[in-house]
Amino acid sequence: MECKMPLQRYGFIVKSADLEMFKHHARLHSENFDMSIAGVSDVAQAELVAQEMITKGIQLIEMCGGFTAEDAQRVRDAINDHIPVGYVQYTDEERARLQRELS
């Protein structure tokens, strides 16, 4: 009989050109929730951060909307698909809105 561990340890990776993986990181922690947050400047750094998260017992990694499906696959490959990796996606309408509001 397999004993499943409850999902409590999350990783979140955000991307911006001026973030540094060794400098920009944080943790949100409560009794039932533990999230490691890391800032990176590119997908290569995201791969390294994901590998480190695995060593810290992270059970699930989410990536911000600045990453593509291909970037998420690179991270999955970097961690040998050890845990689920997802990424934020916007609808076509929300992408158009972002374009209008950020232009």
C-alpha cells in the first residue's frame, strides 16, 4: 500500500531581466504551506533553481507567465521530470489587454 504525502511544498519561479537567482529569493511558510520563490533572468537559471528546489523537497514547481511552454519543458528535462512543472498562461483576450495596457 502506497503512502502518499500531502502537497505542501511548492516552488514558484519568476523571470525578469534584472533578477539574480542567488540574490532574489523568498519563502512563504505556515503550518500547512511552504513556498520557495526564486527570481531568475532566464530559463537557464530557472533550470538550476528547479534542480535546487528538488533537493529541498519541493513537490511542485510553477513558473510565471514570462516563461513559455518550451521553457517549462526545459525545466522538466533539467529535473528529469521528477515533479510536476506548470506555467502561468493567459487567454488571448488577457494577452491583448496586457499589450494595450503595457504599451
